[in-house]
Amino acid sequence: MRKTAVTFYYAVDSDFWDEIPAAADQVAASDLTEHKSAVAADSPDTLKLLGDISTLLCNKFNLETKSKEVKVIRELLAAQTADNDATLISKQQFMMLTAWFGSTETRKGSCHLVQQIKNMIKNSLLPIESANHSWFAGPLTLDRSDEVLRNKEEGTFLIRFSEGYNKEGGFVLAIKGNNSVTQYRICGDPTTASDGDIYDAKLKFYADDGTFANEITYPDIVQFVNGRILNHDFNGVKAQYVCPNLNFNALFSG
């Protein structure tokens, strides 16, 4: 099968990938499941590639191998794809990660990718009873998000990746209504998000019918949730409860 060329939004990210010693165009990790730790995969090629990515991140941006930022990046790269097919750790997966969270271009000793992951780890946690829970669900399918929210209280929500709109750095708000779960698409502009020292993905709700055409934009997903989602009304339903125990919650809150 002919492989499709992967085009990064920033040349520095393609260069970063090419610096990874074990980088292959496609590494299968078919033994992963949605609830199994990505780094627990027993594929030697997968572990080698993840290890080399971690080492490169640590060397470039003065990170510890066991830091939460590095662990989350590893998990996201090895997480199950939205179509429930074999997981692929590939140049395409890495490009998608930079579309969602920013470039690896050095900015004041770090980079937008690392800083946006750090921002989400720290600021996506909200209190539920006696514990904090993150609203971030990562690569959760539409069907799975419906299932997760189906029996939750009205107004419970989560944020997942939009695999169909990853080129737009897309996310999805899934919120439990009275009798069903509604999904709202969030899109940005990864082509310019990392242009300056301050990250600005220009995130806003998007609908094919132009419903959200005149909305203001937000620079990152944390500010979008805080400013546009929390306690706002969606067809009569107020987003006020974070869905507990999502896939990344233990890693974020631990």
C-alpha cells in the first residue's frame, strides 16, 4: 500500500521526528487496549520508540524521564486510535499531537507542546466530592463517550480528541443532557498556533451550519473549558460536572 506523506505545520517538528533514533514510519502496537497503559505494551519496537522520544524531549527541554509531561506524551502517542484499529505510533500520530498541543520549537527553554501538556495536567482538574478529576478523555470514540456519560447526572461533561478534525487541532465537548449525550465540535488553527512565544490555537465551537461563526476564540483548551464551557448553557443543559475517572485522570492527579 502506498503511504501518504505527512506534512507538519512547522518544519522543526519534522526535524524533531527525524532526530528520534528508533523512528519508523509506522510501528504497530496492536496489543494495546483503551484501558491498558500505553507504556506497558510488550512490543520491543514500541517501547524503544517511546523511550527514544522521551530521551529526546528530556535532553532538549531539561525534563525528567518520569515527569508527568513526558509520561502523558508517551501515553498519547501510544493510545488506541479512535477507530479501534491497531494502535500506530507513527509520524502521523506525532503530527496530530503537535496539531492539538503545539510545536516542539524551542521557546524560552521549553516548547509549546510541553507547556500545553503541563497546562492541561495542572489546570484540567476540578473537584468532585473529596477528589480532583480531569475533564480530559484523550482519544475516546464518539460511541465510547456516549457510553461513559449515558448514566451520569445531567450536565456532566468531558473533552475528547476529534479524530476526524485533527488537522484543525480539533476537540469535542461531550455533555449529558436530559435523555441523551450531545457532542459539540471544537476547532482551532494549528497552522499559526505556535508562531509566537505565546501559544494561540484560536479555539472555538464549529458547526457546519455556521451556528458558532461569530464566537470569540480561546488560545488553548484549558482556557476554552474555563471560559466557554464551564457553567454555560448548551440547549438548556449547564456544563457543571466533570465526568469522573477518565483514562488520564490517574496520571494527572497522581
